[in-house]
Amino acid sequence: MALPPPDDTLRNHLHDQARTAATRLRQEAVEDFWRGADAAWQRVAQGSQALALRSAARLRARLTRHTLLRAAAQTAPSITPPEGF
């Protein structure tokens, strides 16, 4: 027992509903994509910033240690070997 084909008005209405639903879903998918891409970019940017801050802190510590060692070397008495050594 086959159903009679829908009339043109009903078929056009269903087609319009399907087109509207497809457009909405496509827009949601695009928005979700860009939201995810933006979140990924934020994570990369935060990771890069953290890496740059860590590198700057390490450089600062190395420069401080270098400065202290140079100051200590300049103020330390010079050691001369004994005669005949």
C-alpha cells in the first residue's frame, strides 16, 4: 500500500523547512569551528607567553649570578703561589 505523493504546497513547505534547518546547522557548525579555533589560539598564545616569561626569568637569574661572580672575583684577594713553586 503506497502513500499518495504529497501535493506541491506540502512538498515545497517541507523543502523550505529542510533548507532552513540546513542553513541553521551550517551556521552553528561554522561558529563552533571558529570558537574552537579561537580557544586553540588562546592556549597557544598563553603557552608562548609562559615560555617567554620563563626564559626571561632564567636570563635574569643567569645575569644576576654572573654579576655576583664577577664582583666576587674582583674583590677577592689575589693568590700568588709561593716562591719556587
